[in-house]
Amino acid sequence: MYIVNKKKLFLMTLAVFLGVMLTACSGEKPEQKTETSQPQTKEEEKKSDEAHWSYNGQTGPENWAELSSEFKKCERGKEQSPVDIKTSKLEKKPKKVQFEYESTSFEIVNNGHAIQANAKGQKNNAFRLDRKEYQLGQSHFHAPSEHTVNGEHYDMEMHLVHKSKEGKLAVVTFFVEEGKENKTLKGMWSNLPKQKGETSKLTKKINPAHFISENQQAYIYNGSLTTPPCSEGVKWLIFKKPLQMSKEQINRFKEIHSHTNRPTQELNEREVSIVE
């Protein structure tokens, strides 16, 4: 059950029942690459900045582990992200998921790999999974999507990156497909910084609750950052229903950053579950 109060606070409580999905989530045309959760601790940011990495060529994903001793997980890790979600192989496992979001100010930065929106000032943007609370720190985007569904990419992927008091990460993820103009992101899209290091501030707050519709299904699994140092222990919740953005909005983003997705990784012994 979802409970929504859009005037002040969004509270969504899910009694989650995980079942096998028989219908596939349709995807958009596959492309090549996109990026994922950016490092959230100062230590990880420093490690990631010390060695230049990219999404292609000698510094691309296939060579990340060779660029720094801190990046070895990118090659040796057994719980890496992103993954391909096979809807015929989803597991059953009850979960309890809750969101508390409110209107939030964001500062936008082009970090050279992604457009990242850092949450400012709000302390009540919480995501709870199995009674553990994670606070929203930032959001960022990839084009095309990093995760795939039955081998198919979406046009883009949005990550809301949360962190617990213990420093553990959880990423709430939305696929993006071409469709209607996204009015919630309209203000952000009119201020996208084009150059690395460039920043801008939104004049209008955004409530992340607006991205979540009632009675949505979502996939859950354990993974990693999708960028160096590829640290593991990251909880992923990926909504099945994609957000829509206009063709113009998608193209505006791709003019700045495109092909920024890490290829999908082996699932190994992990399970992907479906939240209803």
C-alpha cells in the first residue's frame, strides 16, 4: 500500500511480496554505455579522482581494475552492478520498503562523468529497507540505462543515492523512456551545466516523491557502485515502470553526456526479487 501526501511529505509504505514476474518490462533501443552511483564518501571520491577513468578506450570499464590498486573490485568483485534483470527468474522474498520525501533544494554539478544533483539542507528524505534508514544525498543520470531488462536498455536511467548512518549505500533507480515532457525535471533541465566543474542551483525545489506512482513494482538486489572503485555492499531498488522524458529532454542530456553506462555484470549467486 502507498500513502501519499503531496502537500508536505511523501510517505510510502510497502508490504512487499516478492513473486515471479511473467511479463517482461519493455525496453528502449540498446546503446553502449552509461554510469552509475557515484562514490559517496570523501575517501571514495579521492580514490576515484586519483586515477583517470572513462567509459571507452584504454581507460574504459574493461581496464578500470588496471588503472589503480583501489579499483581491483571492478574486476574481482562477485557482486557487481549493473546487471541484466531476467523477469523469468525473479525470486520471492518479503521486504518492507518505506519512503519519506519532501521538497528539496538541489545544486547541480557536471563532474565530468555525469550530471549530479546534490541535495541541500533537507534532513527528512529517508528511504527505509527492512528497517534500515538511508538518507538521500544526491541523484545523477546515465544514458543509456546501465541496468537492462531481458537484455534491453532504456534511453536513460536516474539514480537517487542514499546513505545510512553506518555509511552503507542504497540506490533508488528509475528507467527513463521517451514520451511526455517531464515537468518535475523541467527546471533542472533548463540549467544543465555543460562543462566539467560547472555548477548551477535550482530556483525551484523538487520533491522526489513525484517520481513514485502508487502500486508500482520494483526489483531489489545486492550490488556495487557502477563506477570506480566499484565498492560492493550497495542495495539496489529499481522501479519497473519507467519515467517519461521528451525527446528534446533526452537529447539535451545526451549532448553533454552519452554512452556513460558500465556494461552489465554477472549475477553469480545473487537473487533479484520483485517488490509489489
